[in-house]
Amino acid sequence: MASYSVNRKAVRHCRDLITSGEVVLDSNWGDVQPDADTQNAFLDEHDWDDYASWHLGLTDGANDETKARHAFAFGDFSKVHRSALIASVYRASEWRHKDVELAAHRLLQELDKKYPEGE
């Protein structure tokens, strides 16, 4: 099983987006998460550091400039999705990636504190 490190830059990016209100509070992450074509289009216009900033986990041992290096996406390359943070908490918890789980959980709590009742 792969192991992951928390991507601190992505945590800061997510927190900044939450603070600035760049969030989607109600979505189905399974339907809106970026597919391979969307990811490739983003990479055509941005560098790998920008791509990494949308992923809470970095796969240990994977090459930096590969999609395999980046895990636990939290948004659609423009906004944070609450459903993506929930999915990240769940997936990280399920596979016992405690550091990523806790980072995603803290971000979810920050989002929910800023937008109680989905305001």
C-alpha cells in the first residue's frame, strides 16, 4: 500500500481558498471531481507546483512531476469542494493515512465554521 505525506503547500492553499470564499458547499464529489482530461487541460496551462497545490497528499517515493505523486484532491482547480474534503477524510481514514486524514478533517472543520448551516 502506498504511503503519503501531507502536502503543506496544498493545506495553505485550501485554507486561503476557504478564507476568500472560493468554496462549493453542496456537490457530489464523484460527479464533479476533475477527470483525466480536465487534469491534463489544467497541466497544459499550469506547472506541477500549481497542480500539487490542489492535492493534500504526496505519494512517498513517486516522481514529483507525475499524477501518481499527487493524491487526495480537494477541489476542481478553482474552488474547494466540501464533498472533496469529506471524501479525503473518509479515504485517508479507511486506508490509515492518519496525517492526511487529520489535515483534511481540520480543513473541513474550518470550512464548516466559516459556513455554518451551508450559508
